[in-house]
Amino acid sequence: MTSLIIDTDPGVDDAFAIALACASPEVDLLAVTTVFGNASLETTTRNALRLLALCGRTDVPVAAGADRPLVYPQEHEADRVHGSDGLSGRAHLLAPGPNEVSELDAVGLMARLLAEADEPVTIAPIGPLTNIALLLGAYPSLRGKIERLVVMGGAISGGNTTAVSEFNLWSDPEAARRVLVEERIPTVLVPIDLTFQCMVQRPWLDRLAASGPLGETLVGFTTDYVAHYTAFFGKECTILHDAIAVAEAIRPGLLRTRSYPVEVDCAFGPSRGALIADRREPEIVATFGSKLARALDIAVETDVDAVLEYLLSRLAR
Ligand code: RIB
Ligand code: CA
């Protein structure tokens, strides 16, 4: 059994990730905490509540976290990717459930759950890392209660939000650097270099839509999201980044990783928010050294067909 907290900015691919966790009997989903990113905090929090209701999991607490980056403001225009409501304009089709946002904020709920946990907890941050940086800053003594972080974010060979930066790290570079570079908590980073390999196209979406009401609803959220990635790649497709990361959180080792020294660029230049990974051979790095601060496990490859079939098998309901 994997005790799991998902920190999220739903968000179309976040919706698939949350549904995957809810559909996985080997997951004890302790909480969903929300953060700004794909939409405003108010919107991501409302979407999280309603997505859990859609999945029949109103028992899972939802706590709202940061509504902006740690230090510097960052103009967000994600509505061009996920729609103004975070779900391709279809969020209104989600019926409100009986569940309401927790009286605790995201950091407070995560801290309580970690403190009370009998076993260490996996945290899957799939949005900007602001809540996680705040958690670790406020509760350093709880580091030992975190089994591992499985983070969706970063780009090694070219970004999605800028030429070199990926949206989650770009949204709050200072928070990303704190979590990915300054900390030593076991962490797997799932960059877009990996998630782009796991592209889904229309036949996969059609199979999911035809599988049942949940699949049909999830695919209904993808209209704007498919349009964005169709323009991005020049063919009809989309990328369920967050679902790939949560799949790794549920099935450790699903994604094959390599350890690279990393840095996050927090300067105010054209590469702000970029992940810098030193991919030179270890012998070279050992000989010439690396000025990069921390060796981080980064997902580099997987059995794409197996991963997509796994997602479909779990989400088809
Ligand atoms: O760059 C992809 C990431 O940014 C995903 O988590 C997506 O939901 C957006 O938050
Ligand atoms: Ca996300």
C-alpha cells in the first residue's frame, strides 16, 4: 500500500492523475492539496473537490495552498492550455459534491498527515512546487516522514513554457530550486523529456471515452488541451504529464531513471526556471567536477505502450 498525497493544479492532466490514484486499490490517498498554476487557486481547488466527487472519493480531504509563487510574481496564461476553468471549459459539467475544502491550509494538512503517519508518505507534486517548499521550510523535522517525492516537472532538452523551461518549474523557480536542489529527500523528477515520449493520440482517447462514464468525462476535459498539443507537435495528440508521474508514484520503477547533477536557473534572464542537468558521463564529471549542486534521479525512459495500457486499464470505468 502506498500512502500518497497529491499536490496539484487541476488542470486537465492533473484530472487524469487524480482519477488514476482514485482508481488504484494499492493507493491510500491521504489528501489532495492545491496550488495555483494551470488556473487560479480558487479554480484549482474547486476542480480538485469536484474531481474527487466524480471519482466517488469525497472522503479524501482537499486543502488549498499557495495562490502565487514564493518570492517573485509570474504572469500566468495557462488558460490557453487548460481553458479558463482549468478543464477546457467543461468544469461546469462536474457536479459539486458534499465535500468542502479543509479548514487547514495545504501545508498544515500535509504536516498533520506526515506527523500522524505510521509509515513514510509519498508526495506527488504535479504543479508548481510552492507548497512543498513551504512545507519543508516550515517543518524540516518532517523530512524523515516523506518516503519520496515524485515530481512532474522540468525539461532537459527544451521547454514547453519557454524555450528552455517547463511550466511547473517556470511558475516558481525559487520553490523548485529549494525542493530539487537544496533538499536531499529521495526524489524522482519526471520531466517533459519523458512525458513527451508518452504521447496519446485519438485512438487512445476514443478507447477511454468508450470505456464508461468516467473515461468519457475525462476525455471531455481534453478539448483545449488536445488543441494545444496538436499545435505544439503538428499532429492530433496530447500529453498526460501528471498521470505519468502519479503512475510512477504508484508503481516505483515504472520509469527508468538516471542520476544527474542539477541546478534550477533563478536568474532573471531568458532561461529563468530552466532545469540544468549535467549529463556528461560520470567519469568526466568525476574528473572535471560539476558545479551543479545535487545529483537527482531523473526519469529518462519507459515502456511507453505498457504505461499507456496501464493508464487505460485503470481509468476505463
Ligand atoms: O508542464 C506540464 C505541467 O504543467 C503539468 O503538471 C501540467 O498540469 C502543468 O501544470
Ligand atoms: Ca499539473
